[in-house]
Amino acid sequence: MKKGKQLIFIVVLCFIFLAYFSIEQKEKFMITKKSVDEEYQALGIRISQFKKIKNDFFGTWQIDRVAMISEMYTGTTLDGGREEDLFEPEDYIGYELEYSPKFIRVGEVIYKNPIYRIWIQDEGEIQYGGRFFPTIGMVIEEEGIEVDYFNIPIIFIKFKQKITYQKYNFIPVGAQCILLDKNTLLLGIWGKILLAHRISEYEGTGKND
């Protein structure tokens, strides 16, 4: 009887081990599937959709104006920042931004090996998170563009290496973007949001590619 209980116990352990191993392998597969393109990380979107977003996003843009401001934005440490991190987004109007698989450029400063993190939000989620006025819907209407209000790409750009820009230990503009269409880009997700328009397509022939 004792041997029978031991045998049952061993069999149960084997089933638990096999179940754990199966789940672990499935998770590894899911991670691998999300990492088809090793240079980028896509969250919650199809690979084909991810590639289209990249194609629409890559290229050179020019910052034209302030488009939206969050209702609670003060431009001071009351926004939750530190004194040394404060900057005026309007100072970057007229700057060029360039995005490619191998680098990004802010003005004349180039950063290599960017990691693009992309996910999708709808217009209501973006507006709720930023509390913008004018609203994002008003900006879209003013620009006269067609936007899928339920599938707006949000793009964050990160780097494995430490980066700086002038006196900042981060990139003030261009590292957080909302892609409205292939020619219209919002810079930032809270605070004072800048609007940029495309000035050239990505051709993959830049000296830094």
C-alpha cells in the first residue's frame, strides 16, 4: 500500500513537471514570435501592422508648432519634474527630426541603435491620458487628415546606452511620438505637444545607415 502511494506521488510530480515545461516553452515561443524583428519591440500589434507603422514613421520631419497643451501643465517642477530637467518645447520649433532603423537625429545630433517600442491606443485613451486642449480630435480636424481613431500608433524610442542632449540626460523632443498619418506627427504624450510634418521619405541611403 505504501509503495502504491509513492508511485502515485511520483506520477503526479511527473505530470506537474510536464505541465510546467509545456507552459514555459509556450511562453518562450510567444516571446520569440514577438521578436521577429530583433531591432524593435512591438506590443500588442500584428507584425504586418508593425512594419507598416515603421515605414510610415521613418524619414525626416520638421517641427512646426505647438499643437496641444495638457490642462494641468505648468512648465515647472509642479509637473513632477526636476529643476534641471525643465525645458521649453517651443524652443525646438523649426528643428528637424530624422528616424531610421539604425539612428535618429534631433537637429544636428545623431543617436545610433535606437529601440522602437510601439503600441496602439484609440483617440479617447490618448485624450484621457493627456487632458489636452485643443483636443487631439480638434487637431486632426484642423489638419484635414484621415485617421483611424481606434488605431493610433504611440512610439517610444529608447537606447541601451546612456544618452545626453546638451545639458539634459535625455532627449527633450522626438523620443515620444503619436503618429497620426505618414505625414503628420505629434511629439510628446503629456504637457506641451509639438506638431511635425514630413519633409522627406526614408530612402535608406543616409551615411549613418
